[in-house]
Amino acid sequence: MDPQKRRLLLKILPYPIIFLVGGLMYANIEYGLLSESSTYPVSKTVYDPLNSTLSISIMTILLGLALGIIEESAFKNRFKHLSFTRKILSKTLLYVFIFVVTLLLFSFGLNVLNTGKSLSDPAVYETVFIFFTSYAILSIVFFAGFFIGLSLFFTEIVDYLGLDVVSNFFSGKYAKPVYENRIFMFLDMKSSTTIAEKIGHKKHYELINEYYGDMTKAIVRTEGSIYQYVGDEIVVSWKLEKGLKNWNCLQCFFLIENSIDLRSEHYQNKYGIVPGFKAGLHCGEVTRGQIGEIKRDLLYTGDVLNATARIQGLCNQIGANLLISDQLKTQLPENNLDYKPMGEYELRGRLKKETLFAVSVN
């Protein structure tokens, strides 16, 4: 599956799961209250525990999917100017309204199914009216609102921390240190200090925010994960096999370059500059694990990170936009890129010299 589609699917999946859990909880409460009754006390329609549980399960899964698709494809960036709490509350109220409308339509369908009467029969309308003017509807709306808010809260946390970080915390993968072979790319904006002085720190923040946003699709498409934002520098990482496949780690750089080029006119008009960048790539074994007491985080440690940072730092000195180590080059699959040997360099803090290559598109 395409990495972008797989990521979208993974982001949508929690919605129907959380909704289904909520629906089953509601069905269980309903059964506890009505297990001795054959009808609903308000509407007097037939109560069948199995049919009710099945109907609630189907409805909650469909509602969860609908909410996930709408949120991730249409409303994800709406209300982004609001605080975290106000954003969750605003979206929850919006989706509760959509839920009530959906519940109204579903109630008509369910009553037609249970009574065997047609949709035009006044008795169907009367039953729905009784239900929607009863206290029972308030409990359903409150229950739904809680799980809608919970779904939105969870996905906002995923956005803040990152899908990989959250999934790894839940799986417990890094509860103990793990040793991995990974590729790292340190990508830094050119002349960032000069740009900040020229346009001011407020505009500079907006520039960096847009600049990082334009990188996102390229990183997702090449199966990379964002390890850190460090000011105007971003650190992207791949498991070795994913980074080497289809030369993803290098393709990411050129896709980012293309994304910025496509929006160059926008950057020029808004900020008076088009951001340029340089990057260094290297690979090797690292240790990854959870650290911290007050704030938990996932940390990589290993010589490869220091070496990659030093390689990126040599870009200006060498006059290259993209530098990679010989260690990485020898493992990359065949491709049509141009690798220009730049000689051996001492990387600060290391005794062994590293052969570096400038990479460009033919």
C-alpha cells in the first residue's frame, strides 16, 4: 500500500475502534437496565438485546469511520488557530450536531425495520418524536459527545507526538533499549539567521511553519519519520531497509526540493525569499529507548547522529546541498543519481576520516 494511504488509514482507524468500544459499553448498560423488559419504556418499541447490540455496533463503526474520514480529509486543519482545548470543544460540538442528525435518520430506518411499517406511516414519526423528546436522547447524545471528544483528543495527541511515537508507547516496543540500524538525515535551512534578521521573528516563525509543512508529504511518501525539530533544522530517520528501498532517503530530499520549488512564487511574494536548504545523510547502529521521569520521550543515541550532524555542517564548506557518507552510498540500490566524490574529511569528535559524496540529479 502507498505510504500516504497507509498513514491515512492508520490515522482513521482509531475513530471506529473508540466508537465501537463506546457503543458496546452503551449496549451493555442498556441491557443491564432493560434485560427484564421486552420493550423500550419510552417508545414502547420491541427491545431485543441481540438486535440492539448489533445495530449499535454497526452504527458506531459507521459513525466512527465517517468521523475519521471527515476529520482527516476535510476538518483536520480547521480551527487550528484555536487553543488545544477550544479546538477539541468546537469540533466536538460540530460533530455532535452531525451525530444527532444521523441518529434521527437512523431512528427512522430502525423503526421502519422493527415495526414493518412504511416510512410514511404516522406511527413511525410518532415513535421517533417520542424518542427525541425523551431524556433517553440526552443520555445518548452525552455518551456520543464524550467518545467523539475522546477520539479527537487522542488524534490531536497523535499529531502532537507523532504516529510512530504513540504507537511505540502503546506497544511498549521501546520500554527496554532497542538496537537498530537506521539512516538519519539532518536538513537545515540556509542563512536562517540572516533571514530572521531581515523579516523579523514573527514572519520567520510563519516561514518555518510553512516550510516544515511543505516537507511533510515527501517524508510520509518516502516512509520516513520525523525525529526532531531543532529550530530551523529537521531530523528525519528511516529504518535501514525502508530508507534504502527505492533510495527513499535520497528521494525524500529531492521531493522536498520539488515541493519548495512549486511554491517558490508564494514564498517570494509573502516573505521576499525562497528558503533553501542543505542536508547530510549517514547510517549506522543506534540505541533507542524511553527516557525521562517528568516527561517521557524516545531518544536515539549513537555515533551515527553526531557524524550525520557533522556531515551536514560541512555542506557550506564543501559547497554542496546534499552530502552522504561512503558507508551509506555503498548500501544504496542502483539509481540514476550523480555521486561526486568530495574527498575524505575528519568529523569533529571522530578519529576515522569519512569519505563524502555530493549527490545531485543527472
